[in-house]
Amino acid sequence: MWVRPKVKCTIHPGNRGAGLPDGGLFTDDQLRVGGDDPLRGIIPARGVIEAKGTSEEAENPANCSQAAQYWERYRQVLETNYHDFLIAGSDSDGSLVSTCNSTLL
């Protein structure tokens, strides 16, 4: 399955008002803007990534202030400790919903 439009990850995309996420998920058309700094002021359309250390837990944004700030700003957060992956998004009412998937290694 392919994601449409294409999504590209940029590491440390800059502070857009909620701190410095570890990654930003931009659609391909957002990166075609060009210029010296194509990401200046652009909000990642597909959310942000928060990577924790392997000894830390991937937490629900409702329980983690940093992830909660990211969710408030971007409405989509992928949080990982490289073992577990938590995805936080919004339901049809705009409320926080999240799901956690563990890898089977």
C-alpha cells in the first residue's frame, strides 16, 4: 500500500510553537516550495515524531506533557521507543484518540 500524497520525514524540522519534535512528516507538495529554506514556517501536514530512549515507555499524549503539546499543535503524533509505537490523532469531534502497537521481535 502506498501513501498518497507521498510523505517525507525531516529530522528536527524546527520549532513551530510546541517545542522541537524529533521528526516532521511533510507531504511531497509541501517540500516543492523551494528557496533557501523550504520548511520555513510550514506545519508538517502529517504530524510529528517523538522518539524516546529504548529504556523509556511510549506514553499516551494525555499522560506526557511534551507529546500533549505536540498533539495540541499538530494533531498527529507518532511516539516511539523503538520497541513500541503509539499513534495519537483526532476523532471526528477533534478529541484525542491513540493506539499503541508493539513490535514482535
